[in-house]
Amino acid sequence: MVFVGSMRSFSDAFLRAVQSEIDNVDALRLSQISDLKAFAAGLSQRLWLIVLHSRNFDHVSDPFALIREVQQSFIDAGHPRPAIVIAYSDINAVTLNRDAAMKLLRDHDKLQNFSGLLPMSQPMEVWLDILRLQLNHGTYFPVELLTDLLSKLPMFTEMQSASAITVTPLEMLHDFGPLTRRETQVLSMVADGLQNKQIADELSLSEHTVKLHMHNVIAKLKVRNRTEAAMRYTEMRDRVSSEA
């Protein structure tokens, strides 16, 4: 795994944390994108993931073109196309403003092997889980961007109602928050006392994915932890049951 950015963006301590917490991963830092071409030419094994700090996108009008250029340098050197992640500290930063991030979210399917964003402002255990997900071919975008985008899609409610995942009517209640069907499903199982591993086995997910769903639930409901989220769910479920 290669991180492209300054030592301030990706410190030695950061790289050591990645290597110690994620199995079978070597974490390297390159200072700038222009270093990647020479790095690709001398690479003797497959590189799975490149994490570009958002500062690499200063004054870049087309982030898609830059991402494709980075991937092409590895293809030209005879390597498979690596996955790309953009790390950022502040979603409203000048280097990766909300409009640019929304464009990446809305049109990311036009890119091959783009694995989304990595929010460095989150606690270490959270961004490590996100990084594990991205290493395993998953894609991550922060809750605030997903909520903004979904709120602009008039067909979203209709698409949700057509989903094969069955949940309680709680997610349709306005004061319960903008949870997705999967988030509501995970939360209902937490409220029933299941642990992450049990939920993962039941839903055929990884434990890391379950943790990410609960992280999103906690953020959306503006509670402090999973216990408070489960209590909110239980209270609302009891209210719905009594009114049914």
C-alpha cells in the first residue's frame, strides 16, 4: 500500500500504525504523485491500493483525470490497475471541497477501481476499519455526503421500497434519522443483543462492515455510542407497537 502525501499528512507513526494493525501490509510513503511513475517502473509485485491525500488535488480541475493518470502509470509499467482512495482531514477543505467530493460520489462508477474516501479526522479504529474495507475491494463514502446526495434523489424512497431487505417501519419515521435499510437492520439486531460477529454471520457481512454500519448509525442519530442507539431504536419500536 502506498500513501502519497507529505510527512505531515502521513507521518512515520501513521505508517507504523497501518502496518501493525493491518495484517500482511507494507505501508510506504511517496511525497508527490510525480514519484509514482518511477515507483511503478521498479515495482516487482502487485500494488493493491494507493491512498492519495486530498492536497494532491490542489488546483486540479478534473480529479477523475488525475486518478486515471495515476492508474495508467502502473498499467504502462505492466502492472494491474491499483485501487485508488482519497484521504482527507476536512470535507469542507479547499483541497477537496464538498462539491468535488459530491462529484466523486455521484459519478464514481465511471472510474475503475476507485474505492472512495478515507476520513482521517475519524478516530484511528474507525479509519483503520475503513481502510481494511477498501483493501478488500469495498468502497466508502462518509455519511454526510451520502445523506446530502440521497436527499437530492426524488426516486430514492421508491428504490428503497423495492429493496429485498426486510426491516421494520422504523426507518420511515422522520424523527428516527435518515438510516438506510441495512443500517436499520443492523441496529435492530444490536438492540436485540447480538454482537458484531453474530450480526456479520447472520447477514453474510464482515465484522468490519458491521462496525462501519454502526459508526454511521451513531453519527446519523447523534448519539454517543451503540448502547444509546439501541435504546433509541427500542423506544421507537415500542412506540410503534403501541400505536399499531
